[in-house]
Amino acid sequence: MDAKFKNFNELSVSNDGGFTLMEIIVAMIVVGILSAGGLMVYNGLIGSSNVTAAVQSISKLESAVNSYMQVNGGSIIPPSGVSLPYAMQEDNLLPASWTVNGNSVMPPNPGFIQSYFINTNANPGQYNYVIGISAPQMTNAQALNICNSLENSISGVDVNGNAGFNIGNGQTCLSDLFGNDAGNANNSIFQGNLTFAFN
């Protein structure tokens, strides 16, 4: 009989070692908080990598346009009936893997950018051109970060074909795009496309 009570007592002790409902709920809350934090970090990294990819693509396009001018004696105007991106690809200044359709250019892995486009000043002898991006899912913060990354090489930034904003002389991407309101720059989706002017 003593052996039976001994086994029963051991069984009772092992049952006391399980998790209570409260402990399980607390553990689920902790896991939820950690998961949410991890998701925020992940989304931040994805957003940052999209900005980096966009800036790199714009810089490649800028370099290709400048190379095109050097190859063509300082002229940025393509042959009649040919778009500048197509002329640059014909001169092997754009990677063959990039798709050209009129003034639109698309790298093979565009990220969150729907398309890039390049336009020139129509007057011969003038060397300014614009590179634009269309990104319907771009956030305000991403738009500002892209502009800030290009701020030293652009002369202006334009939103949705409005009057171009000048960069310099106290004007910055933050003042041009968001009226110096950093809080507004953190709001969700950026309403518009961006066009950057280069000289």
C-alpha cells in the first residue's frame, strides 16, 4: 500500500510542473510583441533596400546620360524619332537587360518602382534633363530619402508635373516636398511621382 501512495504522490508532483493558463497567455503575449517588433524591423529593412535600389538605378541613368553626351559631342538630343533611353541603349550605355519603351526605362528587378523615365530639354545646346520615377506604393519617408540621397547632384525636384522646385539657396528636399514639416514626411503613401532635374 505504501508503494501505491508513493506512485500517486509522484504523479501529483509531475502534474504540478505543467503550465497554467495564465502562463500560456503571458507567453503568447510576449511572442506577439516580439513578432510585431520583428515585423517592423523587417519592413524598415525592406523600405530601406527599396530606397537604395532606386537611388542606385537613378545614379546609373544619370551616368548613362552623361556618357551619352560625351559620346555625342556634348549633345543630349537623340536622333529624330528616337527616344533618349533607346539611343543610350543603342550606344551600349544602358544594360541590355533593361527594358526601354519610349522614354520609360525598367531594370530587371525594379523593386517598388513601377517605372523610370528620362526626358531632355528640347532646345539644342541646353544640357539639362530629368529622370523621374513612378512608384504608386512609395511612402513619404521613401520619397524624402530618395530625394535626400540625390540632393547634391540635382538642381530641382518636381511632383506630378507641377512647377519644378529648385534645390539649393536654402531650398532642400524637405522644404520643397513637405514644407519643412518632418512630421508630414512620415505620413503614409506619397501622393505622386517624383521627377529630378539634372544639369
